[in-house]
Amino acid sequence: MAELDRTETETELHRALALLSAGEVVGVPTETVYGLAADGLNESAVRRVFAIKGRPPGHPVILHVGTSEEVVRYAADVPLAARRLMDVFWPGPLTLILPRSGAVPDVVTGGLPTVGLRMPAHPLTLALLQRFGRPLAAPSANRFGRVSPTTAEHVRADLGADVPLVLDGGACVIGLESTIVDVTGAEPRLRRPGAITPGEMQERAGVRVYVDDGAGLPVPGSLPSHYAPRAQVLLVPADELWSRVRELSLLGPVGVLDRGVAPPDLPANVTVCAMGQTGAELAQRLYAALRLLDERGALHIVSVMPEAIGLGEAIVDRLQRAAAPRP
């Protein structure tokens, strides 16, 4: 079990356990983003998560477990590829799509024959799971389709009094949702890119993961428009970035996700967020920057598209969905 050494943390864990046992929801930290957690075997509690988020009822949610041994309770079959991936990458930012067992309520899976399972690495939530002894349904703790939260403050700002407790585990160290791999077919398939890449899975676990062909069942975060701020997101070529920013500044406040050096003579209504030089820095800062620029009243947020290599594939996926036409 994760080590906990603060009386305050223990008190918060006890509160969280009491709320979850009573069918309530709790905001929880993970290494990816903050989740809105409820007892994953309590149908009414999971429906409360859907209601708070405004999540479509047919959109499945991921079940989070405290140990890898629990997987056999909620999956009807655990193929060798899944076991290899779990051995190497759990706890961590990897969700596996498996055939569901009869123990999983329909509300969790959207009535689908599969279930997504993950064992998160954040010590606070891992301790909560191990003490609770039941899986937590925990999609991102924000209104559906909006920017995922990476701090406890983001959860409180989004969901307010709808969530009686948010466990504060600090800023998320990864900042993007988990990699999702479907292992229900003959070949494991990447259904959502994340911090764990196909190359890593091949190298470290000996599992070849194929690129999604788009023919699989729905998974979390797969809608064309997702992770979207209020501002319109525009993705532009690097050589057009600052000319587009100046052009858009004539229409109102503009935000920029910048990985270089901003010109010194930008209009006063332009806010530049420095995103760092590495993919890990960009991933960790992305959602916080989108939220900040919304708070600053930006009408447009402009970014250059990073290379879709390694972690860059996940960043490109999130930016494209953030920039997609809104439903």
C-alpha cells in the first residue's frame, strides 16, 4: 500500500472512503489528470458521475483498480499481451480494454461487451483504491468535452458544490489522459495515444501494438471534439504563427501556446504561455495553459502543431480534438 505520513492526508482519505461507501463522488488525483470517482459497482453512484459531467450515457468510463490481481474479477478473459503490459506498466498511465465480466454494470461500459481497466500510479489514489477494495469509475473531473483538470483547483472551479470532496495530490505529473490499448482482438490496438507509446510497449514488454484502424468499439476521449476550451483553438504552421496572432488580435484577446521565443512587440491583448522545449513539458502544461487563456478572456488560442513522434502523438491528438468544430 502507498505510504502516507500526514495526519491531514489520513483524515481526507477517511472522508473519501465514507463518501464513496455512501454512493457519493470524490475528486481524485492521478498521474494523468484528476478523476471524478464513484464506486464502480454502484450503478446509481456511477450515474451521478454521468449527471455531474453531463456525459452521454453510452460513452463508457474506465474502472480504476488498486491491484493487478483484481482484473480477473472484472474481465472475462485476460490474454497474455494484457498480462505482459500490466506487469511492466502498472501502476501507470495505461488503460487496457478487455472483455467485461458479469460483475461490471452496464452503466460503466455503455452496454458494450468490453471494459477499460487501469491501475493509477498516484500514491494517494492508489491508497484509496486499496483501502476501498472496490474499483472506482473515474473519468476526468470536468464537464463533458471540456479541458481536463490537472490540479485540485481546476476540479473545484469546474464542478464546485457538485463534488463534496477533492483530494489534493498536487499537479499531475503527466498531464494527459492514459494510453488506451484494446487487447480484445487478435492484435493489440492503440485506441488512444498517451504517455506510454507503442514503441515502449514493444521494447519493454515485448508486445507489438498496432495503430487503430477506427473499427473498434467506442473508448473514452474518442469524440472528434474533446478537451476543448471556450476559446477557438487554431493550429497553424510555424512560419505563420506570429502573423496569425497579430491578425487575430484585431478581433480580440489572443492566447499563444509557444515553444520558442516570442517577439517583443506583440499587441497588448496577446497572452503567451511558455510551454517548454520537451514533449513532457508541453504535455504537462497543455491543459493548464488552455484553462489560463480561457480565464484571460482569449477569443482565440493559437498553437503550432508538434511532431507526432513518441509523446507528440498524444499531444497532437489532444490539440486536434480541442480545435475540432464544436457539436
